[in-house]
Amino acid sequence: MTIPLPKNGKTKEEVLAQMQAWRQHDLRWQEGKVFSLVFSAGQEALAVIKEAYAMFFSENMLNPTAFPSLRRCETEVVGMSASLLGGDGYVVGNMSSGGTESILMAVLTAREWAKVNKPAVKQPEMILPITAHPAFEKAAHYFGVKPVRTPVGEDFRADVAAVRAAVTAATILIVGSAPAYPHGVIDPIAELAAVAQENGILCHTDACVGGFMLPFVRKLGYAVPDFDFSVSGVTSISADLHKYGYAAKGASVILYRNNALRRHQLFAYTDWPGGIYASPTMGGTRPGGAIAAAWAVMNYLGEAGYLAIAKQVMQAVTAVNEGIRAIPGIYVLGDPQMSLMAIGSESLDIYEVGDEMSARGWQLDRQHYPPSLHMTVHFAHIGNVETFLRDLAASVRMAGKPGLRKTGNKLLLAAARLATRKLPERWVSKLMGRASSLVGVSGSGLPERSAAMYGMMGSLPNRGDLKEVVLDLVEQFTQPQDAS
Ligand SMILES: *Cc1c(COP(=O)(O)O)cnc(C)c1O
């Protein structure tokens, strides 16, 4: 695929107008109807973050001696994060580009730590409750650490007995989440860390989404179990500034219990003709803007600012929770302790409810095992609780009515099951594409009604086929759409 560079440059107006026009099909998160991807602390904070980002737009934190200002920002961001997360004077860490990079670093560090401290281990293993974020699978894929998945209990929290039983001589790391993304519940970190300690291995808390929310939720008086460095067996924590820290995207922290452990993360190469090269994390060039914006928002909001936001968010969460429980036919899965939750149903096709909500402008991610809709409630939603609940009740009523479309969905499902048994893989992926057009794809390429498609995906008997289908989609998304 090739696209020629424009022969001559366009004007600034032309360039910006073109991109502005393209945005009309994008999710409009500003209206507070999107429940993933974007976090916001409101317009005033946004203005500060943007200004700080722009101030350090060109600077590169690859070389910390070149920009002492950014070095100060990063060390203060890490220090403030460590203090929020129960750290003492020994806790160290780095900023990274996001939760995934922080998690990659934690897994790499565990592997390198094990080379020194568990030299007999040839194929290291890490224990992941099934709800742990796919970034750990990515780390497994990149770094050759074997993922060992363990079940969660009825309450969707990691099953400690199963984790204990999964420990082998090759286990180097146990992972728990605070909270795990799918259902918003906090794993029993203290117990997981105790298992790690008994076995002399590492324990990582993935507080990517909770790290900058739970400390404030606790301070407001809500019950939050111990999950951070106050638990003695926890050896590393990932926490994303670009989520409930409200920083600009590209900002997370990876923290370690002490310098000796973090040492395994660092990289240096001394034989390059270009000079001595050293780098703490995955990236080479590190954008100064993201570091500066994180420092700016933490100092702009301060503890009082984060507390005030968390208070309003938790009030909205309580209202949403109660509202959902009052709608017959749907329920909240488990007992989420923060501001993430999943909505399920025993009697309805919950994906149909999701599609009805989409038709009303609400964006809720679809989950499976069991089928559910995901919500991340944050500051942008606090004024929308009533309309959300009204639309949700209406969507549930619609999804409960028998209709033509659902009959169509059933036929599609049956066709998919038949096809996956009879057809070669490539044909199946073609069929998936057809199916998505059958169930309605808007001009933006976003499926308007995903219930049939998602139901079909979930029903593919062979997960390997599904993976190929998904990778086909990833390839498609890196190709240009039809010009329009
Ligand atoms: C968001 C998230 C991640 C991954 O973070 P990215 O910034 O998207 O890379 C990891 N774990 C949990 C629990 C998350 O919510």
C-alpha cells in the first residue's frame, strides 16, 4: 500500500480543516456518553495540561542531563506516586508511556531478577488471574515468560487457592489487579503477596486504572482493601497517570520496592560508535510533553482537587449502581469497589441492550465470559447519570421485545457455527466481514449494531480461528479506508 506525499505543501488552514472534517465520525467523548478510552478532569484542568504539554513539546527525555527541568518533573511525579501508593523512602520508579509499557517493564524486570536469583529456572512462569490485563500476555509474548492463567471466584476476584496451587519451581511472579478492568473488583492482593513471599518470588499489583483513584476513594471513607506497598510482599506496582491521574496520554509510572529490584529493568550499551547509550524503559526518545503535563496536573489539582473529583465520581457511581439494581432484567456483576463495573443479564441478550444504548449515543464496551457491558465512570459522566439510567431502562425494555432483528441475529449465529465447522479459516474471516456489513456498519466503520457480530465471535467453537479473524482485522485497520 502506498500513498504519495502531496507534491506541494498545503496551507495550515487546509491541513487543519481536513482533519477537523474527519473528526465528525469520531466518538464524541466530550458529551460524557463514552465509557472508555478518554478520562477528563474538566476544561480548566485540560487547559493547564495542554499548556504544560506545549511548553515541553519539543524536549526529549532520552537524555536526562540535557533537560534538568524534565528530570525534576519525572522524579517528582514518581515520588508523589510512591507516596500515594504506600511507598517508603526506598521505593523507586520511572515514568513510562502507559500501562502497557509499565507492565512490560515489570515482567522484564521479574525475568531478569530470576536470572540472577533463580538461576535454575529455564522457562520462567508468571501467574495471571484470568482477569489480568492482556498487557501481561503481551509481555509473555515479547519476553518469553510463560503465562499461567488461574480462575477467579464467583465474586470475580482472583482465587487465591488456585494461585497457590499453580505455583511451581519455575514461578517467578504473581500478578494481582487493583482493580481488574473487566468487573472493577480488587483482587485479594495481601493474600496473593503472601503466597509470593512464602515462595520467595515477586508480586506485582496492576493498579493501572486504580492507582490514582483508590487512595482518594479510601480517604473519602469507602472500604478499600490493602493493595499497595503497605502490603509487604508487593514488589512492584503499575499506575497510569493518563487514566484517573487525568494527565495527557503517554503517562504512567512503574514503581519498585527498591533500587536493587529496579536495577534489572535498566538498559545500557557501551560499545556503540555513537557513544554510550543508556535508557531506563522501552522507548528511546521520550516525549517531554507527557512528563511535564503529568507534573502539571498533579500540582494543579493537588490532593484536595483529586479528592473533590473522586467524591463526585463516587457519588455518580453509587447512583448508577442503585439505578441499575432498580431495573428488572439486568444486574451489576460482583461487588465493584471503585468506579468500574460490568452490567450483565440472565434473561436478556445484553449485547442487544448495548446496541440500543449505542443507538441512543452511549458507548459501552462489550465483554464476554459472561456477556456484559463495561463502564468506567469518571468526571465527564457526573452530570449524565439520570439520562443514562433513563436510556438504560428504555434499552432494556427494547431488548426484551421480540423483533425481526433478533431473529436475524439468530440466523447469523447459526450460519457462523455452520461455517466455522465447514469452511477454511480465510473464508470464515471473509464471512465475518460480510456479517459486520449485514448487521449495519456506519460510514465511520464503527458497527452500529454489534450484537450479532459479537455474539457470533463469541460462539466460534475454535478460539484459534477467532484469533486469526481478529488479526485480520488488525491488518485491515492499518490500511486506508475507502476515500470519502
Ligand atoms: C488500562 C489498563 C492497562 C493498560 O494500560 P494502557 O495505558 O492502555 O497501556 C493495564 N491494566 C489495567 C487494569 C488497565 O485498566
